[in-house]
Amino acid sequence: MMRFYGTPHSPLFDFERTGTGAEWIDDLARRAKRVRDWDTGPLVVAHTDWSARNVRFDEDRLLAVYDWDSLALVREATALGQAAMSWSVTADPGGTEFPDLDSVLSYLADYQQARNRSFNAEQLRAARAAAVYLLAYSARCEHSLALQGVARADQDAARRRLAELGTTLLAIR
């Protein structure tokens, strides 16, 4: 399990000890990772945690980006999918709502328009899979906290959204 997800970003999350009941999450994560990892698109240096808590905007522009330990060399489609799924999330009480299907798909379309060229079908599929994988990882974090009895009452947004749209995002061709 640890190899599949890698080492969790915090010692608060014990994926090994809290696997019971998370099989459906892990199944979606495996499927998403398999699709995401087939992508052969360009590698980019990207910030891989574009959640709202890590950026500051004024009315028109980006002012600051935090959490630079999230800088990584990844496929562009992976970076895009992760951003599409996490841009609105703060992880603060009441701020843990993940984007719905229309918001994720709109984000992908807007990015392509801004870059002035489209991704191919494989890259778009990989971006959607990267969004699902990020959501599954977040759901595993929530599941771990819940089984340890330390989750906030509102810490189930990733699990709810994954159940709602994980399979749908992976099925879009």
C-alpha cells in the first residue's frame, strides 16, 4: 500500500493500518494511476498542490504561491488534472468542497484555450485520471483520520466527490 500511494505527506495518515473499508478508494486510485501513467506527453516543472490555501490572488492576478515543496517534474496532463481537482479546496472547516464534474471539465477546457493548443485524447484521459488519483489520495487521508477518530465532522468531501464522479471521469473517452 505505501508503495502504491508513496509515503503520505504527513505522519497523521497511516494508510497501512487504516486500509479496512478503503478498498473502493484504492481500486479507483489504481485504475486512475494506470491511465495517468500511460501518458507520454511533455514533462513540466509544476507546483503539484494548487489548492486555494497555497495561492493568493487580487482581482486580476496571482500574487503569491506557497508550499514550494510541492514542486515536481511531472507530465503536463498530470499537473493539469491535479490542479483541476484541487484549485478550490482550502482544507479549512467548510472549505473542503472539491469541484464538481462540470467545473473539472471546464478547467481542463479553459487551460487548453489559454495554452492555445489542445491536448490529444490520451493526454486528456490522463488529466482526468490524475484528477481522480488526487481525489483518491485525499479520500484515503480522510479515511485514515476517520478510522483513527481524529477527523473533523466535515472531513469527508473527497470521499463523497470520489464516489460521485471518480468512475465517470475515468470512463470519459
